[in-house]
Amino acid sequence: MTYEFEIQIEEPRAELNNACDAAERRAIQTELELSRAELAIITAEQDGSVDAEPPF
């Protein structure tokens, strides 16, 4: 599962290098940050450092 997110991170990173418009660049950066955060959560859940169950 993490492989798909790593690919999902690589695609916007490549697009970011080719972005000409500032608005497009910001949108790609936002997408990239969200993908990185989601990958960090998935990795933490797999490592057991974060509990995947809701707190209630």
C-alpha cells in the first residue's frame, strides 16, 4: 500500500518541476503535502507507533 502512495508523491513532484503558473504550483504543493502526510500516517500505523483504532 505504501508503494502506491510513494508513486502518488512522485507524480506531483514531477509536475511541480514543470509548473509555470503560481496558482498551479500552490495546488500541486498542497496535493504533495497531503500525500506525504497520508504516507506518514500509513507508515506509522504499519510500524505500530500509532493506533489505527479510533479513541472512543
